Amino acid sequence: MDMDKLRSKIKSFTLSPGENGRQGFSRVLIQLFGLLGHGKSSFINSCLYVWEDGDYKNWAESAASNEGCTMNRLAYPLTSHLTLVDNRGYAKLGSYESGEIFAQLDAGYHPDNDQADFFIHSVKTGVHPTEADEIKHLLHTAAKLTGIYPIVVLTYKTSGSLTDTIAAFRDMGAEKIFAFENYTLEDCDKTRGRHEEVLKFLSEVIEEAIFQIDHSRDPEREMKERKQFVLNYVHEREKKLQEDKVERHKVQEKAIKVTQLRKEEETMEKLRKREEMEMEEEVRRKQEEMERMNLVDQARREAEIRAQRASKDKKKKWYGRLFH
Ligand SMILES: Nc1nc2c(ncn2[C@@H]2O[C@H](COP(=O)(O)OP(=O)(O)O)[C@@H](O)[C@H]2O)c(=O)[nH]1
Ligand SMILES: [Mg+2]
């Protein structure tokens, strides 16, 4: 389909042919979730830029630093039936963040609320293996929650290994993967490839939305199930956080006890060593004392012998003189 046809398809997209046609849904929200700085706002800018086909503007306030990044959800209507939503970005992806995402997705669900939410996971090309598990969990849960298989938007198309990233997301079960080099303030020269890719993405969302809404059987029941799911998820997450806290506390206490025990052992060892040294000192002193006494004894005996000898000599001299 050429670009003009794609444009008119998006422009003429509507969901409510009758009172309860399309199950009462008339608007589609394209909700972007993902980590901070992964290009969600720039992607919205790219969509608006392509759609308006005028000058590039920083509508969604894309920012190079975290400070300027999107902190809450803001809606950007594209047509009266198609709205892009920039959600708060996350610094990391864990069960806490996933829980928030599910709660935000759920907040939009209501049969009286005429909108159908679309979960779009926006991620920089090049997924780190450690992130893969949490992303997989997020995609699967979002699919269960929305009844729509998440669409993955890869940004920074030319900066990472695109084939590997696409393969990784296919492994995670993502059906629709779009790769973009976003238009940014620094790089906004219109290219046919980028314009076409954005229009294809929007057209695909429309197709998917029509299919899903037509095939959802009982929106009232599904809504209840989703609400229940989010409640359970949040409850389980809180429980897990609490358990982790208790576990951390136990580990800390154990570490403190081990340190105390080690200190006590060290003190005992020092005491034992000191006693040993004192005993050795005592033995040494006693030996010296004995040696000293032996020497005194010896000297005394030698003096006696000398005295005896002297007295014998004296006697000899005396007898000698007497009998001469
Ligand atoms: N090279 C390149 N830069 C991008 C791309 N997408 C976003 N950026 C830049 O990355 C930074 C963060 O983008 P931003 O859209 O604010 O991310 P967000 O936090 O997910 O909304 C900005 O400086 C953008 O100009 C892309 O596809 N390619
Ligand atoms: Mg942003």
C-alpha cells in the first residue's frame, strides 16, 4: 500500500458504526511503555511529525537527560479516533514497574469508557540478556491483560544489532515488531523509509484493534477478569516485597551474629595467647632463678673448698715449722 493510501486509511479510521457496534469502543489509545531514554517521546514526536507532515517539533518533550524525561502520562491525539499516550518511563524493569504498568493499562479499561488500550513496548535496539526474562514476563502479562498481543517498537534501529534484537523478541513471543530510527531535533530530515514505517505502524495498530475488538467475546466479563488479575498481581507483588524484606532482615541479623561471634572468638584467642605468654614468662623466670641459685650454690661450694684447702695449707706450714 502506498503512503497516500495508508494516510487515508488512518484518517478514515473509525470504530463505532452503530450504537453498540464495535462493542462501544470508538477510540484507540496507543500506550507507550518502556525504560527512560529508550525513545518513547521521540517515537511520539516521529508519529506526529509524519502525520502532520510539517516542521519537526518536540511535542512530547523528548530529552537527552533523565531530568527532562516524561514523568507522567500525557495524551497526544493523532486523529479523533487514534491517540498516542506517553507513559512514565522507568529507570529499570522489575516486578514493581511491571505492576505499575499493568495498573495503568487496567485504568483505561471500562466498557463505558469508549477507548481500547494498546500496549506498545518501546525498547532500544540491543536487549541485554539479563533484561530478557522481565520483558518476556511483561509482554505475556500485558497480552493476558489487554487481550491484545503487545506490539514492540524498537528504536535506535541503526545503533544496535537489529537482527539479534528482533530474534530475541520473536523468542519472547512478540508477534509484531517495528524498528525505527526516530526523527529527533538533530536528525529530522524527512526520509521516505521513516515516513513509510510510521504510517505502516499506525495502520497495523488499526488493523489489530479492529480484529481484537471484533473478536472479544464478553467485554464486561473480560474487564472483571482483568481487574481481578491486576489486584492479584499487585497483592502478590506486595507479598513478595514483604517476604524479601523479612528475608533481607534475617540475613542481616545472621551477619551481625556471625560478626559478633567472630569478635568474641578473637577476644578469647587474644586472652588465650596472653595467658600462654604469661605462663612462658613465668617458666622462664623460674628457670633463671634456679640457674642463679645453682650458680650461688656452686660459688659457695667453691669458696668452701678453697677455704678448706687454705686451712690445710696453713696446717701443713705450721707442722713443717714445728718438726724442722
Ligand atoms: N539516534 C537515535 N536517538 C534517539 C532515538 N530515539 C530517541 N533518541 C534520543 O534519545 C534521547 C532520549 O529519548 P526520549 O524520546 O526522550 O526517551 P524517553 O525517555 O523514552 O521518552 C533523546 O536525546 C533522543 O533524541 C533513535 O531512534 N535514534
Ligand atoms: Mg519521554
